[in-house]
Amino acid sequence: MSWLVPLASCLIAAAFAVVLLNQYRQRRRTHQLMWSIGMLLFVLATFGEAYGAIYGWSSFVYKLYYFAGVALPGVLGAGTVYLMARERPVIGHVYAAAVAAVGVLFLLAVGRAELNMAALAGSGIAPEHAEILPVAARRPYSVLLSAVGGLVMVAGALYSWLRHGLTYNRQIFLGGLVFVTGGILAARFGFPAAIPVTNLLGIILVFSGVMAAERGRRQFTGQAS
């Protein structure tokens, strides 16, 4: 039943993506579009995780899962840069272009990689990537996309919380911090089983924070009118 955790994350992320896409449709803010794309990547990653736990891992499912999971912090980080530098959108454009360029190279590297299928076949809900995927297909992409993107996202949320003191910014910061912590536990301490749990907790915190921010915006708009 371990697949229930990533499946729950997948469903929450899908609902989150719908909310973000609706916000983008209404207000046309680039950061909302980037975050929507990030949530769609989160859906793909957690769906692959649940599928692999239920039916076993195939080469295609694993590569989709790994690419989406590593790329999504980079995309979320780009959304954060757009939000923080909204007075200077060129900064967001440059950052997003860099993420896109690294993402394309990463996709090609993962797509061409020869997997250790014996190790993959023996994997459960949390595959050991170092045993399955060649290092050339993992680095420097995991650093440039996952590590840097995750730090940008967390730093942006922390700055917003400290500057404005709003509860929902704290929730978003804590959710991002949980995501980063899960990645560190998996990559640095050899504990990949933490990823499904931290994904679920992180997505709940970030989603609730964004929804609280949206409610606050609507109340403010209503009072202003």
C-alpha cells in the first residue's frame, strides 16, 4: 500500500495545477504559468512513482519519473524569479531560458541513457538512482535544476515571509523546505524512501499556502471595491 502516498501527492498536485492554470488564465502572470508547468511535472513524477510501486518499473516510466522530479524544482525556481523580479522581467526571462536549455540537455541525456535494468527491476517505491542511472545522465543536471532551483524557491518564499510577515508565505516556505530536505536525505544520506513522504507533506503545505494567499487577495479586492 506504499503507493497510496505518491498517489495522494499526484492527486493534490493535479488539483493545484488546475488552480494555478486558472489563476494564469485570469491574470496572465508569468510566474503562475511557470508554477503550473512545475505542478504538471510534479504530477508526472508522483504518478510514475505510484505506477512503479504498483506495477513495477519500466525504462520509460522510470525515465519520465526521474526527469520530471529533477526538472520541476528548476521550473518552480524560475517562477519564483519571475515573481521576485517582476519589475525587471528580463531577469526572469534569462533565468527561465537557462532552465529550459539545461532541461533540454537533461532530457536528451536521460532519454539516451542505458539503465541498469537489474537494479531497476529490484526497486520499490524509491529507486536508488546511483545504481540505475549513469552519472553522466544525472550530473550536473541534478545540481543545476534540482539543487539550485530548490534553493531559489525556498529563498524566495523565505524572503517574502520575512518581508511581509504573512502566514501563507510561511507555509509556502516550509513546504519548499520540506521538498529540499527530502532531496538532501535521498541524495546525501542514501535515504530515498523519504522522498514520497516529503513530497506529500510539501505539496500540502505549499498548496494550502497558495490557497490562503488567493483568499487573502479576494478579500482585499472585495474591500477595495
